[in-house]
Amino acid sequence: MKEHVLAVIGCGRIAKNAHFPALTQIEGVRIKYACDLIEEKAAYMKETYPTVVENVITDYKIALADEEVDTVYVLTPNYAHYTVTMDALRAGKHVFCEKPITVNYALSCEMAEEANKRGLMLNIGVCNRYHRSVEKLEQMVREGKFGNLYHVYCSFRSFRSIPGLGGAFTTKEQSGGGVLIDWGVHFFDLILYILGGAKLQNLTCDAYCEMAKDMKSYRYTSMWAEDTADIENGTNDVDDYITGYIRTDKASISFNGAWAQNIKKDEMFIDFLGDKGGARLAYGQLFEFYDGATLETTKEEYEIPNMYLCEDIAFLESTETGEKNRSHIDNILESAKLLDALYASATERKELSF
Ligand SMILES: NC(=O)c1ccc[n+]([C@@H]2O[C@H](COP(=O)([O-])OP(=O)(O)OC[C@H]3O[C@@H](n4cnc5c(N)ncnc54)[C@H](O)[C@@H]3O)[C@@H](O)[C@H]2O)c1
């Protein structure tokens, strides 16, 4: 790989747990700037990776003004994706932006247009497209192992997982929504990827904000992203439960998602139903394949490489070759369109057609 000079903007959880560990393993990567509004978070990255991270800054415009920087990682909360990405593209940088693209489809399209107009790469953090199980399932569907894949059901439900109650995660203006845009984005993106270019036809959706509508009475034992919580003065106006039905020109899709529910089960899986075979993918893990002819169940064991490392390498390579890969924004817009339409259907309480 050639030398890549990076600025990483946003040094929170996904930066710390996924992208810094991955990027610092890739030969040729220099992280010239680690940037966060909270200086200690950026400084932590330099202390942890002193041979790769060169400078700590709090104003990302410093990195954008540096001509040596060719690539920018945008790992901020959703509300800042659009502004930081557009600024980086206008400064002539390739951009990797975490999921969701941004808070709605219209702004997502603007981001794609800006990148394409400038001939710059803009990839989105749809890490599941690099998960070995997803890659294998996609290949099996293409090889006809499922026959006619007529329906997909997915469940992304948890007992108590509302993040940062009252903070950015639960404030629609900043996050774009709740469990649908936060967790559903991954499930729908990987389903659309496996279905391979399915065109949306119509859908219906219901969204609920029930479990913490009175934030002070929400009972839980732990809360991820608790550091952003503001139960006293904050906002919770997003979906904690979502359900619906989607028709495409390929399979139909039904789903239930819950950040929190009064059922003490965490169920994270996707069922792919075909007339020859079916599979249950345990989200982020292996899958079982059910052969309709032999009645046998197979669960192949295989290595699951670090999907963040795979997506980062693929992105950096694409900036060298100019070839748009599976996580290029052009290939993700359909799932952004889907999320917007699901929210619109829930708000208007009616079926919507494309
Ligand atoms: N792909 C995945 O599996 C995955 C998992 C978790 C989060 N994410 C996404 O990653 C993004 C970040 O999530 P997180 O959990 O790391 O959030 P986080 O709040 O832990 O970190 C975000 C950081 O960005 C910083 N920041 C905000 N605005 C900034 C700006 N203008 N300049 C510099 N720094 C700024 C904040 O101070 C914070 O430290 C979100 O969009 C989220 O949806 C993706």
C-alpha cells in the first residue's frame, strides 16, 4: 500500500474500539492528526499509538488546511457527519464517514454528489459488508443455494439498551432517529447487500417511544454511551421500538427492533427464507444453513477476520485505484432512502410507495 496521510476527526468509542486499532496496523498509514473537541480523547490516541499518531488538535479545519493530508475519517456523532464530510470534500480530501451517512436521505444525496463531482472517494462505515458470514451468505444466494429467496425476517431487539438517554443519541435533530437509524441501519444495509440491488417498492412502519418517555422512570442496570446522558434536562424524542414490512422487487422484509422492551431477551438475528434453503444469521456471528432437500442443517466454522480492518484497507485501496467498492456511498444510498421512508410511514401512519 502507498503512504496515506490521515486526519481522524472524532476520537470517541468507534475510533477507540475499531478504527485506531485497525488503521494503526496498516502499513503506510500515518495519522497526522487525531482530532476531538475534547482534547484528552485525541491525546489518548497519540499516547496509545505514538509511532503512528503525530499531532493532537481540537479544530478539524487545521487538518483540512494541511495539503499533506489526503484522507479524512469522520467518526463524530451523526449530526456532524454532513458538515465535517462536506468541508473535507471541499478541501479535496477522500473521506471515510461512519454510519449512518447522515440524518436523512436528502443530505446523504448531497454528500454523494459532492464527492462524485470532485472525483473523491466517500465511503460509509457499513462494516457488516466486510463480515465473513455476510460475504458467504451473499455468495450462496448468488450461487442459487436458497432457490427463490422470497422473504427476510430480522429482529434487533434488546431488553435494556437505550444509549445516552437524554443526549445526542435520543435527540432526533442530532441522531436522525433511535433504534432504526442506530441498529436497523446495519441490518437493512446488510440485507440489501445480500439481496443484491433489490429495488424498493412499498412499505409500512410503526415507531414507538414508550420505554423512557418519562426519562426519570426508566429503569436499567447499565447504559452504553452513558457519558452523553442527560436525564434531567435532555431530550428523548426517538424510536425505542420499531416494526414494519417492506416489499422489494426481490424478497419482502419484515422486522422488529427494540432498544428497550419489557421482554427480557436480546434477539439479534436475520432469517433468509428461500424455497430450496434458508439460513439464520446470528448477527455478527456464524450462520446455520437449512437445506430444504436433504433436511440437513450445516453450521460451517470459519475465521471471522476483523471487519473494521478489512473495510479500512478496502477504502484506502479504493482511494489508490479510483474504483468504487461495496461501501462507497453510491452503494449505500438505497438503505438511507429506506430508513427515511420507514420513518415517514411511521409518522404519517400509512403505507408508502416508491
Ligand atoms: N460501524 C459501527 O459498528 C459503529 C458503532 C458505533 C458507532 N458508530 C457510529 O460512529 C459515530 C460515532 O459514534 P461513537 O459511539 O464513537 O460516539 P462518541 O460520542 O463516543 O464519539 C464521537 C466523538 O466525536 C467528537 N466530536 C463531535 N463533534 C466533533 C467535531 N466537530 N470535531 C471533532 N470531534 C468531534 C466528540 O467529542 C466525541 O468524542 C456515530 O455516527 C455512530 O453511529 C458506528
